[in-house]
Amino acid sequence: MFSTALAAAAILFNQQPVKTCPIGLALGVGNGAGEEAFLGAVREQIKLGVPQINISIKWQDLEHEEPFNLKMVQDQLGLAKFIGADIHVTFTGINTSTKSMPADLGTLPLGNPQIQKRWEEALLKVAQVLPKNIKSLALGNEVDVYFNEHKDELPAWNDMMKTSRALLRGAGFTAPIGVITTYDGARRHPELVKQLQQPWEVFMTTYYPMDQAFSVLPMSEVPAHFKTIDNLAGNRPIYMTEFGCPASEVNKSSEAIQAEFVNAAFAEIKKRPNIKLASYFLQADFSDQMVDVFEYYYKIKDDRFRAYLSSLGLRSADGKPRKALKNFRTNLSAWLTELE
């Protein structure tokens, strides 16, 4: 009996880590603003068996009205639980090129004590409602875009992030924490990305195979793109909070190229067990009204930018499936089958 127990223990302690699929899919409902369209998008996520979901929370939305809007966070968490996916969260004070802060703080420099105090209060309130088994928390989205234009604020940001991590760990928050930078920044400003990512134990990034003019790069270069990310990540786990490719000809792309990208990206992700999240962006194209909002938010008026935002979906805004949806479904299904 003793030898049997030893054998069982040996098996237990020598087991390989449980393999999981890191693929997520950002929820999108296209032109359907109604409840049925939304539920249809949720049902598709469940039917696909999407194993990961990344929810995004902007600080300015939580303090946009009184009282502090934790219900919005709880609603998104409830949706993720309903889909049955592992949950990742992005909580942004910096979002790409802009500050996503409450209006009364947005014009203040990052070193201002008011920003630090209010950010810490907001962070702790959000952390209190996050599930203990959350898989990751990002504290800013595509922050290299902002800091490439505001380098003088970078020291204050780094101090703010150092304090934030200590605060969360002190409150018992155990999930991996990081900040998100961009693949474009990794290509064009690697030293800035290194500086932003250096303090963290994980590497978080978005990835679109595009140049600065919103033109899609050749699909033959996708393996090299992943190697660029590998080089910056080093030995750290990688969380790809967004990856995607537009289908618009304005962006020198097409439905066929977008579908080819899905296959190429899946192939590269499968080679890398250190990729813990790879969330495809987007399930369905944004509506024209949403693209109008993004143009205003990012202060970019450019036909190529609009085409990029308007053609990221696996479905068009009217719900029509693109070729990439079939490839996404086939690749994900095969991966999940391998894990059964």
C-alpha cells in the first residue's frame, strides 16, 4: 500500500501543466443595438466555445456620474461568467492616445496628487468586485501611443504604476498585472516599449499587422512579427489583449487576406505556450455610429483609420459572415478538440 501511495504521489507531482487554449474573441454586435442582436452575439460566443474573454473598463466611465458606477463592471463580469470563459480585465486611465480619466482630472499632468489619490481609490473599488480567479489585469491600454507624445509624463506614470501594483498586492490581489503596449510601438519605438514593460512580470500587447498608415503588411511577415514580440517579452508570459486584421481594400487588405491572417496568427500562437491570452478583435464590425464616436474620441479624421475600424469584424456590421469567421471557427474547434 505504501509503494502504491508513493507511485500515486509521483504521478501527481510529475504531471505536465494542464494545457489550455488562450484564444478569446471581443464581443461585437454590429448594427444591431437591440437586445436580440446582443443575445445573438453572446450565443455565438458560447457556440464557438470561446475559452477566454477580455473586458475593458475606462476609469472615466466609472466616475462619469454619481455614485461610482460599479454596476457596469459587475454587468460585464456577469456576461463573461455567462459565456463561461476565463476572465481578463483591462482598466484604463490611459487609452491609446488619450487619457480616459474623469473630466475634472483630464487636463492635469499625471504627477498631480489628485490623480494619484483618485486613481488608487478607483482601483481598489474595482478590485473589490473582481473574482478571485481572474486571469490577468491590465492597468492601461496601448499606453506607448500616449507616452510617445508625452515623454515628460513617463516618470510620474511609472511611479503611479509601481504604487498601484503594491496597493493591489497588499489588498490580496494575486492575478498577473501589467500594462498594454502596441505591436506598432514595438516595431517603431522598441526602447519606449521596453521602458514601459520593464517593471512587469508579464508582457501585454495588442497586435495588428499594419504600418503607421493603416496599411496591412504582407502575411508572409506574420512569423517575424511574433518574433519581435518574443524578443521584447523575453521569458515572460505574453497576454495579447487584441489581435486582428481589417478586411477593407482601403487598408490594402481584403476578406481573403483577413482570413489568411487568422490562419497565420493561430499557427504562431499555437507554437508559443507562453501566450496566455490571444483575444481576436472583433466579432462583428462596429456600426457607423460607433466609428463616428471613435473618430471623435481619438481625434483622428482619416479615411484609412475609418476603414480599419469599420472592417475588423469576423462579421460585417449587418451580420454577414466574412471568410475569416470560418477560419476562426475551424482553428478554434481543432485546438479545443486537441485538448479534450
